[in-house]
Amino acid sequence: MYDLKREILKLEKSLADISEMMNLDKLNSDINSLEEESQSEDLWKDGKSGSRLMKKLAAKKSVLRNFTDLRDAVNSYIEIFEESSKDDLELLESDLQHEVGNTKLKIENLEAELQFSGEYDDLDALITISGGAGGVDAQDWASMILRMYLRWTDKKKFKSELLSMSPGEEAGIKSALLKISGENAFGLLKGEKGVHRLVRLSPFNSANLRHTSFALVEIIPDFQDSVDVEINNDDLKIEAFKASGAGG
């Protein structure tokens, strides 16, 4: 029974950490702001913008609701320990262990969900892969990275689209631009950006020497159809010129 109580206190600590991570005041403020925007008569003039706003609102409400339900559940477990007799606790132990186990799993799922709370995490991802220093080996390494992302996309059951590719002179690719579409695609991939290094015995060197290759991976969210660009008329400067001289 002591181990069960200790597990419940761990869940309480996890929820406290999540609460700090979530910043409940800001989350509630964001929900209120989005609800106000959702009431705008102009919202659905652009159906895609309206749909994105409602999706964001639903996601934030879901996070808040899940957190509140989990906090209430853990508080009820603590209350049971504080108010129940030893005999009652022994009778409840089996059911309580089952409930605590389910709550622990839900808390872990919420923690994973919060990893994708960035402003653009729910967007599709655009990946640029460029062969760096290392000649043919680097171009081959870049093509290996491209295949890796394509296979990862298939495994996740996401959609991939190769927007452009520049083949290497002897093998591999010089560069490629890949679009990956799926739930939280950018959130899942944004950590991949940076220089990727491969050290191996070069298959392109007759002496089969050890070779280090580099490739650069850049990842940005795909803002297409998701961001409205507004230009204020006051920011526009229009000039007219009249040609002069022969022929004008």
C-alpha cells in the first residue's frame, strides 16, 4: 500500500510540472482570445483560416480539459488515502492500483502531447537537404538522408512530396526539397535541423580510406494556406512617372 501511495505522490508531482510547463493562465487567455476570434463575422470568408483557428481552439481546450480531469483524479486518490481506514484501503487496493495505472498512462500521453504545443508544430514540414563538404561521399550521404525521411514518412503513414532535387555528378544528390504532410509533422521533425555527419570507409575511394561526409538539413513549417498576409494601405507607396525625350 505504501508503494501505491508513493506512486500517487509521483503523479501529483508530474502534474505540478505539467502545470508549470503549460502556464495555465496563458492557456486560458489563449482560449478566450481564440473564442473571441471565432465569433468574428469575417472568419469564414477564408474557410481555411477559419478551419485552422477552430482546430487550434479545439486542441487547446482538449489539453486544458485533460489536465483538469487528471488533476481531479489524482486529488481524489490522495483524498481516499487521507480519509479511509486501513481496512478500507486494503479492500480498495486492487481497484485503486488499476485506476492509478490508467491515470499514469494518461499523464504520459499528455506530456507527449505538450511536446507539440509550439505555434507551428501542427503544420506540415518542408525539408531541404544539401550535400556539404566531402564531394561525392557527401552527395551520397545526402541521398541516404533523403531516403531515411521518405521511409520514416511511410512508417508514420504520412504523405511525402519531392518538390525538387538536384542529382549529384557521380552519385547521390546535391540537394533536395521535400514536403512531409501529417499530424504534427513540423513538431516531430523540427529537431532534425542542423549538420549531419557520416564517418565511413568510402566506397568511392579506390584506396577505401576512412572519409567524413557532411550534409545540411533545414526544416521549416509549410505556411501555405495557413497564414494570412495583410498589407495596410498606409504602407503602400505608389509612384507614377511620365517618360520624356524622343519616342516618349
